[in-house]
Amino acid sequence: MFSKRLKLTTASKFCHRFGTGLKAGADMIRLLESEASHGAPNERQAMRLLAEGARRGDHLSSVMDQNSAYFPRLMAAMTRVGEATGRLERTLLALSEHFQRQISTRRMFISSITLPGLQLVGGIVVLSLLIYLMGILTPAGGGQMTDILGFGLRGGSGVLWFWLYVSIFFGTVGGFTWAFFNNVGGIQNLAPLIYLIPKIGPSIQTITISRFCWTMALSLDAGLDPLRAIPLALDSTDSDYYRSAADDAETAIRGGSTLAGALAATDLFPEDFIARVDIAEHSGTDAESMDYLAKEYDERARSAVKFLAGTATVIIRVAIILFFVFLIFRIAQTYLGALSGAMEPI
């Protein structure tokens, strides 16, 4: 029925508007009908389905589950929790803030790599122009221009071949990224190896743990017990590697383990995180402890995003600098060779 999933920005705005309306005492069906009167076609259709379900007396979470291709799983699960505890408006407002934090983190990363990305595109354009000029210009003595780059690429055809190589490179990187996020062939099982990469690995792990903490804190605060909160939080990481440990956590909890013990049983989290959860548990309730950790790891995640963006910036700029250094040496080598040949006796 739905061709696309609900966007995070749209989900955040809907949760905020709907939660605010319910908090003010507005009628649920009227609110949903109002939501169905604006937005993209998919959004209006989804809101109409929710309104029709509410009119029949169905739970909103049930309608969301029936249309899981559109509604995020976290949104459906937290709506179910809010309906069960009678705190739907509070849950939706908290969920809106949670989505907004994810959006803010994503935007911060994108804005950080925009400039180096433009610099990379500029470098590709300059190189393409140089290849093209070497094909259309001719030296005074006739023949072809010296291949300054040493790639054997000249003219329009050379530019096309160069673009093909660039497309293959970025296509390979993009394909690997897509395969990793979609766990093609169980590739996410390599996550522990990625975490071993100095600086970069721990940064990626911190971002993942931050998402887990916020969902866990949100779930516990809404009244969900750890037995159901942990699988939901693991699912919010969007990683099958983390989702696969839900059964281990459930077994540990049913065996009488604390929250820290259940998380330790998954073998997913670093020892310092488990220790912090254990200490926090002794100083307050599970919800309070996870909320504290969520705020702490949110700051860490922001620092991690800045580091990853900075690393990408450095890699791109170093690559551009190395290319121009290579180009300078190639030009110098070419003309020094020409001068040397001119000085030889006839």
C-alpha cells in the first residue's frame, strides 16, 4: 500500500502535534482527521487509516502494525506502550524529542562533510578539465600533448573513462555501505572488527549505544518492563547484529539478572558501559539510570559525529593535496625531461 516509509522529520512533527493535542484534551479522531487533510499523499492515507481505526475502536498501535511498511517499528511499539499505560500523550511527546535528536545528529554530520564533499567534487571537475584539454590541445610541433597525469586519458573519451572509474569507486563504497546497513550476507557480524579500528570504531559504537540508551530510557519511563524494553531498544539501533542478542538478554532477565547483567549477557556492550549501568542502577530506578546514561552518551555521540566528520574532512583534503603534489611533480618531471633532451648534442 505504501511505497515509502514515514520520514523521521514527519514522524517527529506528527508525534509532537498529536501529543500536544491529546494533552490539551482534544478529540483523538478529530485530530487524526485534521492530520489527514494535509501533507503528502502517503501521509494523508496513513492518517485516514488511523482515523478509521480509531473510529472503529481499534488501538492506533494495531493499525500501525498492520501498516508496518510505513510506520517505524519504534513508533508503533511506543504507541502501544502509551495506550497500555494511559500516557499516550506523554509518550508521543517524548518520542518526538527522541526523533528530533536523531535528526539533529544526522544534520550535524551532513553539514560537517558538505564543504569537503564540495572540495572533492571540485577536484574531480579540475581533473576532468585537465584530461579534456590534453585531448583537444596540440603542441607547436604537432602530435599529442604530453600525458602529464600518466593515466593515458585524453579528450572527451578520456573524461568519460575517468568518470566511469570514479563511479565504480564510489559505487563500490556505496554498495558496501548499503550492504552493511541491510546486513546482506550477515555482514554486520563484522561489527566487532570495525569497533577495533582505533578512534573510528569506538566512535561508531558510541553512536549506536546512544540510540540504544535513548530508546531504553524512553521505554522504561513509559512503563515498559526491561523484558520488553531491551529488545525494543536493540531494534532501534537498526542493526541485526544487536537485534540478534535479544534472546540472550531475555534469558538473563528470566534467570533473575539485573539490567546490567542482562546487557552483559549480550556481549555487545563495552565493560565501561556495563559498569556505568550497574552503578546507576544502585543509585536510582532503571528509568532514571538509563535517562542519565542517555544524556551522557548523547554528548559522546555528538563528539563522535564531529570526529567522524572531521576524519572524513581530513581524508578528502589530504587526498586533494596529494593529487596536486603528484601533479606538480609530474609536470616538473615532464619539462625537466624535455629540457634534458634539448640539451643533448645532435
